[in-house]
Amino acid sequence: MTQTPTGPVATQIEQLLRAALAPERLAVIDDSIKHRGHAGHDPRGESHFTVEITAKAFAGKARVQRHRLVNQALADLLRDRVHALAIVARAPDEG
């Protein structure tokens, strides 16, 4: 299952994660509307995301190692554009 990103930042997140981790399943969810008026909210939108990703690259890795792989793939966006990223990272055999 893949959720299609709708905005340019979400699309870039999807492209970067596909290139870096070749996921079997990927959902990029824009949570920005939930954070309107909070610290870090960007009036342009696309500032808060949840990524649900299943990839073979996560097999045998601890949660923090999986998150580091995602963060490395998105480093430039996290530094310059994305304020918050929630990550759900699974190996294929974890359902």
C-alpha cells in the first residue's frame, strides 16, 4: 500500500525515501493542519509529517537505527523545511 503525497514537500519525502531505502510500503502523511498555531507551524503548510515505511533495509535493526536511516535520507529537508517527523519503520516480516 502506498499513500500518494499531495504537496511538493511530501512528494520530495517520498522520492528521497524510495531512492534511499526501496520500501515495499510507504505512506507519507501531512500532519501540518493539526499543528496550526503551534510552535514550528509553517504558514506555507507541509511542516509536520508522519512516515510509515516498510523496507528490507530495516531487518535486524533496532528502532533507533531505523529512524537514523530515515533521518539521513531526509537530512536536507529536516534541516531546512520540515519541523517535525514521526516515523513508523518496520521490516517486511513485521507486518
